[in-house]
Amino acid sequence: MSLWIFLTYSFLGFLLELVYAQLTRSAKPDRKCLLVLPLCPVYGLAALGIVALPPFVTEHVLLLFLAGGGVAVAAEYAVGFFTRHALGVDFWDYSQVKGNLHGLVCPRFALYWGVLAVAGRRWLHPLLLPVLERLPGWLGAVAAAALAVDFVASNLLLRRRRDAACLRWYDAFLQPL
């Protein structure tokens, strides 16, 4: 089940990043990271941590907001640190945002993470869980293999190119008609 949670929220995070970039007219069309597949692993890792929070946290909105936001910020920092130091690539940069920590996390987006944690855990996850539980086991093996191949290929590409743009195969789809 953890694999499906990771993949589902990583894909939803990818879509959210595309929408956010379009709405804010960002010079950077997304903040996707690490994989060629349309996934943003920060969201998947954050979701796994948020789903694992104990009931006494998830039952109280303020605790869920704080703990869920904290888990997500930790995931964002860890992935950003890994990509910066292991692969030589920054997928996002908050260095111009007041209160940032090494340009990898910042208070404004920490608040967004808290809101996403509450919305995701309280409303979205209960809707998705029954669907994810019905997925056949063999499909999980295929998904895990695809993710492993993508992780290796993406890391090799990033180490060689040192440019996150090498993963953006979908740029042509983002161009205005």
C-alpha cells in the first residue's frame, strides 16, 4: 500500500506543481524533481509520513496542520538536500524568500504544506484509500520496477547533465497553442 500512496501523491503533487506554476506565471514551469516520470517524490514522501501520524495527531486539525506540515517540510528539505549534494541539481530555490533554510524550505511554503496535510489526510486520503486497496498485486510489482528503473535513469541523467531541465520531456505540452 505504501508504494501506491507514494505514487499517487507524487503524481498529484506533479499536477499541483504544474497548476501552481501556471497560475503564478512562474518562469519555471514546475518544481518537479528527481524523476523522468510525471511524479514529484516530495509529495509522495510527505504523504507517507502524514499517513503514518498517530490518530491522536490526525484527529485534531491543529496538531495535523503542525505535525503534517512539519513532516512535509522535512521531506522537502531532505529531497532538496539530496538532489543538491548528491546530484548537483537544485529543483527549487527559496533563497530569496524571507526565513528560508538553505534555500530549500521556507515559512510560506511550510504553511501551504500544513494546509495540504490537513486537506489530504482528512478529505482526499479517505477517498483514495479504497481505490488503492483494490489494485492488484502484480500491478504493484510492475509499478515498483518502473519506479526503480526511472530512479536509476534519472539519477544518471542528472549526474551527467547537472541540469534539471533534462527531465522535462513534457515541455512541448506546456507551450500555449
